[in-house]
Amino acid sequence: MTAYPTSPQFRENARAALADGQLQKALGNVRTNFIAKRAAVADRLPEFEALRDQARDLRDHVLAHLDVYLEAYERKVIESGGHVHWARTAEEASRIIVDLAKSRGARSVAKGKSMVSEEIGLNAALERAGIKAVETDLGEYIIQLRGEAPSHIIAPAVHLNQEDVEAEFRRVHTWLPKDRDLSEPESLLAEARAELRAKFLAADIGVTGANFLVAETGTSIIVTNEGNGDLSQILPRVHVVVASIEKIVPTLEDAAGLLRVLARSATGQEMSVYTTLSTGPRRADDLDGPQEYHVVLVDNGRSNMLGSEFEEMLRCIRCGACMNHCPVYHAVGGHAYGWVYPGPMGAVLTPSLIGVDKAGHLPNASTFCGRCESVCPVRIPLPKLMRHWREREFERHLSPAVSRAGLGLWAFFARRPALYRFVTGLTIRALAWAARGKGRFKSLPLASGWTAQRDLPAPQGQTFQAQWKAQQAKQRKRS
């Protein structure tokens, strides 16, 4: 898989995405399908908003007692015959899994979809060790063939059109007859399924992520719509769960409540097609299942977020609703963000994990319209957290010098209200005069970022402060 472009290249990535006609066509599906489906399924559940409040409170409770629940989870996994491995960094997590695979003579690994495995660079680490990693989620399989990273956390190939997928299958599946019809989604799915079936059967190790880890029982839970996660963990003789530490929930009942908001927020379904619970390796009377069960718990910077102004980000249950509703994501897609997690959640999480010096552009890639917060199933205040990162970026002098100078100039006037009112009033009158007869500007010094894409309406009447002052004066007269 190709390396991720660095997050500081966001502006260049965004320009390329805006000029990509095929990408813009594909992103239209995000703008329509995800939003409409979520709205419909949420409206059919009268208690949906109450469930969001409960989910928020539960996640906050877990984060406040994370050490207690992680230790309880570890005890239960060990009691069930499994093993727990603690990984402080991404490199350590990958090394643990690679060592497990090498010590068991594994030649291939079947992977269920897992964003944490993307975060720790697992595929590349396995390949360096001479072990073939095969993505079994349809979207992940397609982008693996193309050597690309996921562009969405729940729909990794959402940036592609059906024609792109057919062309990729014909390029890689060289045995396909030229007259084989791949014009329908069902035929593409059947082709992938036939190819992947042999991969499931041959795999020595299965790796899955986890939507939730249950402290009460030592259970890992995954949700899928294809069943590939079940095959990845049942057929191979070793099942490895890789999950970040905040995925823990206290009880199965708590997990059930979170599942009710997860699918509705993610794909507009009442429930995902498959909700699979795994607890330890195969028991004596089990008909199938792995001989070994391992859980790799990944920190990779999350402990540093606990107790900080960014702790609320750890509530996230990876539904993707924030990016499904984000106008910036709609315009540029996921690859423009330059790392594993795109959209508003990535704009907060990525600087937390790799540093604001490498990801400082991302919190600025927002209109602050608030749609992300309004649809988040656990009510993460994403705009507020992005503002915190902007403040950190400014304090460390990582933002562009022009931006800092502009804010410094504004602050000079803002601390001098009389001068501020005089200058803004003068500017308003000057702009209104310059645009006389036109009513708008097609170009304007210091505003080319706006006028390059749209006209700038000319001011009409007085400044806001002047209008507010006049309105207050009228109210005093009436009283």
C-alpha cells in the first residue's frame, strides 16, 4: 500500500481533489445517500435523541474510569483462554502482531476492516516480514488492489465509481473472460467473493478490529454488512483483535445501547447486517473457531488525551456521520486529509496522534457550520475541539505568518473600540462606493481566496455595530 501523503499537504491535496471530475462524481453519493438515510431512520425512532444523550454519558463514564474497565476486560479475556497484549505505540502494536505471525509460521493473514490497523501500518509491517495481508472487506479489497488508503472510515472506496472498480478487477483478475458482465454491483460482489473465498481458507491468522470491547465478559464486538469479519475470525487457527484502548464498554447491555445509535448514524440502518461477538478461543464443544485468541490494545497517544481539553474526542465510536455531513469532506473527499482519519473527527484526532506540527492544517479545514456536532451520536463538540487546535497552532507559531499578522492587526483594533468603529465604518463606505452599480466584487485585494471561486457581495448600509446601536436607541425611546 502506498504511503499516506503528509497532512501539511492538505491545500495541495484539496486543489487536486476539486479538479478531479471522477472523484467529484463519486462524492455525490456521500452528499445524498448517507444524509437522507440517517435522517429517515432517526426520525422513525422517537427516543433517538435520548439514546444519544445516554451514549455520551456512558462514554464519559468509561473515560473517567478507563483503567478500571481495561483491567477488568483483561482478566475476563485471560479467564476465557485468550491473551492480552499492551502496545504503547503504533510500532509496538505492529511488532506484536508480526511476531505472533512469524512464531506460528504464518504465510498469509486475512484481515477484516480495521481503521486501527491502518493507523499502526500493519499491512506494511506484515509485508516487510514476508507475510501476505489480504483485506477481505469489499471496499478495503478494492483499494488494496489499487495501492490506496481508505478515503472514509466506514466506506473506504467511496471515492470510486462502479466503472473504476470494474476496470481494477479486469486489470488484476487476469483470468476474467472479456465478455464477463461486470456492469452491475452484484456481479462485482460475486467476483470479489469468489476470489476471497480461497483467501479465507488459506489464511493462517485472522485479524479484525473491534467496535466495542466488553469489560463484563471479555468479548470483542464487530459490526459488518458483508460477513467478512466472521470468516476472518472463525476460519484461521489464530484470531487477533487489534483495538484502541477507548473502545471499552462496561457491559453487554451498554454495548447494545451504543449499537442502536451506531448503525443509524453510520449507514442509516437500524442495525448492521452482522453483529458478531467473540469471547476467547474455541472451546471443547465448539464446532468451529480459532485455536488461539489474542487482543492487542493500542494506546498510541490516547492516554495523553485523557484529562486534556481533547478527551471528548475519545468518545468517538467511528460511525463516520461527521464526514457524511461535512461540506468540506463533500468537496475534497478523504484522501486530501493526508492520514488515516478524514473529516471533522480526523481534524481533531490526527493532531492528537501525530502532532499539530504535522497536522495543523486539518483543524483549519472547516467551515465551523456545526453539522458534525449536530449529528454525532455521542455529541462530541467537534468545532470547539478544532478551535482548541487552532489556538495551539497559533501559540506555537505554526500558522502562516500572514494569518498571524492579520489576527494581530485585528486584535490591535479590537482593543480600541472607538478606532475599530471608525475604521470599519470607513471601510464599509469605501467598499460600497467601489462597487456602485455592480453590487458585488469579482476580485478584491486580500480576498482572492474567496473571489477565486465566487463573487463577494458589496456591503449594504451601515456596519453591524452601527445598526445595533441605532436599534438599541429606538428601543430606549419606546420604553
